[in-house]
Amino acid sequence: MEKFIAGMAAGMMLGALWVTNSNKTRALVRRGQEECKEKLDAYIDEKLASMGGEEEEPARKKRSRTE
């Protein structure tokens, strides 16, 4: 188990060094992060819009009952 953890830590350090020294890899990571942020923002906006639509409908029904 100790060998596995040591190997994993060494691999993570070597991977981090490789990414920091490679412009192509760094650009790829940045692009992936931006795509992930855009997808997450779109998902959050969609969920907020659906929640807002659901909250407005009962309010409309209540108003129509009281009017």
C-alpha cells in the first residue's frame, strides 16, 4: 500500500511538472476548464429558469382563484 501511495504521489508531481512545462497541455487544460464552466453556467441557468417558472405558476393559480 505504501508503494502504491508513493507511486501515485510521484506520478501526480511528474504530471503537474509536465503540464506546467507544456504550452499545448496548459492550453488544453484551460480550454477544458472554460468548456466545463460554460456547461455548468448553462445548466445552472436552465435550472433557475425552470424553478422560476414553477414558482410563478402556483402564484398565478392563486390569483385567479381570488379574483
